[in-house]
Amino acid sequence: MLDKAEKIAGAQALINYNFTNPELCWEALQTKGSSNYFPDEHKRLALLGNALIRFRLLQEWFPTGKNTSTGNATMTVGTEMNNLNELGRITGLPKFVTSSPGQGGAVENSQVADTVKALVGAVDRDGGDQASVDGAMKALGLL
């Protein structure tokens, strides 16, 4: 089992971003029941990350000139739990996620998906510029 420093270092390497405030990365890696220090686990960062991902996907869609139905579909599929879970698992993200001790180290699909979103939100909150957020999203397979 990896300790806190190893999980933060691993997640930073995975998304190609070094946090100025590593506690934001640590918060992004917390799931339900994993910590009393973060009462909302990573949900606040995931909510922000979800909005950032959707916005960025729409920025990619807009210049294509395709209709709004396509834009909505791009945004919806891009942030769908199954898609985010698959991308997170492909990159090896679950080994850095801190789940509830009762889960025995298992990380549920929804937890992987939310962690993907939370990491994007954490990069933004850390002061990462658009290039840093885009770099994290590319490393996670979102762009």
C-alpha cells in the first residue's frame, strides 16, 4: 500500500503536473469514508473539475461548426461516469486513490470517475494556467 507522499507523487507524475500545494492533490485523491480531514472528500474539486472538463470540450467542439446536438453529445459523453472511469483505469489512477478502509483498497468505478474530475479541479485551484489544466486533461485522456 502506498503512503501519502507516494500517492501524491504518483498522481503528479500521472497528470504531468507538480502541485505548488500538494494538499490539493491529496484532497483530490480522497473518496467517501477515506478521511475526516476533508468532510466532502474530493466532491468540491470534482464538481469544479466537471465544469472545467465540459467547458474545455465545448471549446474544442465550437470551431468545428457542428450543430448544438453534437456539442451537447460531446460534452455529455466526455463527462459520463463510464468514460471517466475507463480513462482513469487505463492510466493507472486507482492505485493512487484513497478509498474507505472498509473497501479493502478497492476503488469503485464512480470513485475513479470522480477522482479524474477532482484532479482537473485541483490543478485549476493550485493556480495552474490553461496550459497546465490542458496538460492534465491530455494526460488523463480527456483531450
